[in-house]
Amino acid sequence: MIYTVTFNPALDYIVRVEQFNVGEVNRAAYSEIMAGGKGVNVSLVLKNLGHESTALGFAAGFTGEKLVRDLKDKGCRTNFIFLEQGMTRINVKIKGQEETEINGEGPEITPMAIRAMMIKLERLREGDILILSGSIPKTLPEDIYEKVIVRQQGKNVRIVVDATKNLLKETLEYHPFLIKPNHHELGELFGVTISNPEEALSYAEKLQQMGAVNVLVSMAGEGAVLLDEYGNKHMSPAPEGRLVNSVGAGDSMVAGFIAGYLETKDYEQAFRMGIAAGSASAFSEFLATREETMEVLEKTFK
Ligand SMILES: Nc1ncnc2c1ncn2[C@@H]1O[C@H](COP(=O)(O)OP(=O)(O)OP(=O)(O)O)[C@@H](O)[C@H]1O
Ligand SMILES: O=P(O)(O)OC[C@@]1(O)O[C@H](CO)[C@@H](O)[C@@H]1O
């Protein structure tokens, strides 16, 4: 079974304006509210690709209720902990000439709620996949992912981490099966700017030396690279298409990679499926479907 954990999920409020003018009243030409947060998106895309997962996380208030309802309506299994105080954040994604995002803070997660999550995760068994994705509310310590992972040691559970800075770094010594920084996040870890796939691969090697098993680096419209567990280097430019909504492209890539890996046990195929799902999401208003993913896959890797 695949489990995703989103400590700080959201409702994403996607709003399009003809022209976004800072400091003025802008009128929406289109808007949509959808379930969001990185692990939540991974679960949604896995579902679209035909792989069941259970989305776990923390939710609160009416926004939290809407989030969980939306996930259920889309056929996702959910197992959220409801917090008594606060509300699930609303993240604003403004689509004007450029994409601007304002991500909310999220509710405070109590020690009792953390304990409840740890108990839920005790059910994981050999062969399961645990995907930890996204930021954490700032009241939580930066080693919280590490604390989750430590409790899975010795169970042969494969761990995937999509996080930034220390939240990611602290997990490396536990050998996560997959990490997926984008090239900005990778650069930030080492205090450098990464501007091409070769540089991305050389810093991916450092993360592998620090413990990661497979390192997938996404570079938005510039493509992606993968350094796999055998030291093989995979590189691909991004598929061509019109960018419509890049929110969740990285999460779709994680879902695509895992789906591809489970279906083929082949890293090049997993890499391709990851790229295809990421780009299919970027080319569409909503998260990628299997049909859209396969279409991009076939066109790009003929
Ligand atoms: N403009 C684009 N054109 C084509 N493909 C894209 C574009 N943007 C994203 N993608 C696809 O999605 C993948 C992941 O994108 P990106 O590097 O933006 O992830 P991310 O920064 O983690 O995204 P997010 O945080 O929004 O989920 C890319 O490797 C690529 O396959
Ligand atoms: O604040 P975080 O947790 O880093 O990112 C949250 C978020 O931007 O990530 C998803 C896209 O990847 C969105 O659905 C969501 O709003």
C-alpha cells in the first residue's frame, strides 16, 4: 500500500486575471478551489494513474472538511487527523502574466495530534511506500520527518521525501528510496545556483553520498535528471507544450515516478513516466489523468 502524509495540506484557490496589477483591484476571469498540498496531490495523481493510496495528514475547520470531502469525492482513501483549533490553510495561486503564489501558514499541530499520526503510521508493513511531502507548519520542529522515518526503520518500508532545506537533509541518513528536489531547492541546500542538468547531476551525487537512494531533480520547463541507485544518470528535456497551470507539476512527477517504478521496476521508465505526469499536469488546468500522461509519454519518448 502507498501512504502519503501531508502535514500542511491546503485548499488551493486558483485565480486567473487578464493582467495582475499590484496595488489595484484585480477582477478574476476564472477561479477554482481545489484540494491541495503536496502529498494530497501525489495521492490524487496516483489515483488518476490507477494506483490506490491512502492520504494521511492534518486538517482543521471548514476548509479541512472541504479538503477531505473533495478527496473522497475523487475516490481517494483518506485518513486525516482533525485538529480542534484553527483551519486548513488556503493557498492563493494567481495566474496573471506570471504565476504568483501566496501560501498560508496552516494550523498548529499539537503534540497529541502528532502522537495520533505516529500511531496511524505503525500499521505500515514490509513493501509499503510512505511519501512525506511538503512544508510543515512553523510550530513544528524541522526534524519531524526524521522522527516519522526513524519509527519505520527495520520494516522495509520505502520512504519518499519531497521537502526543502533541513526537513529534507535530516532524512538522508535513513536512506530514502527517492527524494525530489527541484533545481532551486537543490541549489539552496548547497548555497549554489544550479543552471544546467550536468550541475544538477553533480549535486545529486552529493545527496546520494549523504544517503539518498535515488535522486530525481526537476527543472520545470528545463526538464529533469535522475541519478539512480546504481549510479546511472538519466537526463531529459521537458516535453513541449503550453504551460497552463504548473501547480502540482512536481507532485505529479513524484506520483508518475512511483507508478512507473511499480509498473516496470525500471528506473528509466519510472523517470519517463514521472516527466510525462509532471508535464501533463503543467499543460492542463487540473492534475494529470492517465490518458494525458500516456499521451505526453508517447509523444516525448517515441
Ligand atoms: N513549463 C513546463 N513545460 C513542460 N513541462 C513542465 C513545465 N513545468 C513543469 N513541467 C514538468 O513538471 C516537472 C516538475 O516541475 P517543477 O520542476 O516545476 O516541479 P516543482 O518545482 O516541484 O513544482 P510544484 O512545487 O509546483 O509542484 C518537470 O520536470 C517537467 O516534467
Ligand atoms: O507550502 P508547501 O507545503 O511547500 O506547498 C504547498 C503547495 O504550494 O504545494 C502544492 C503544489 O506542489 C500545492 O497544492 C500547495 O498549495
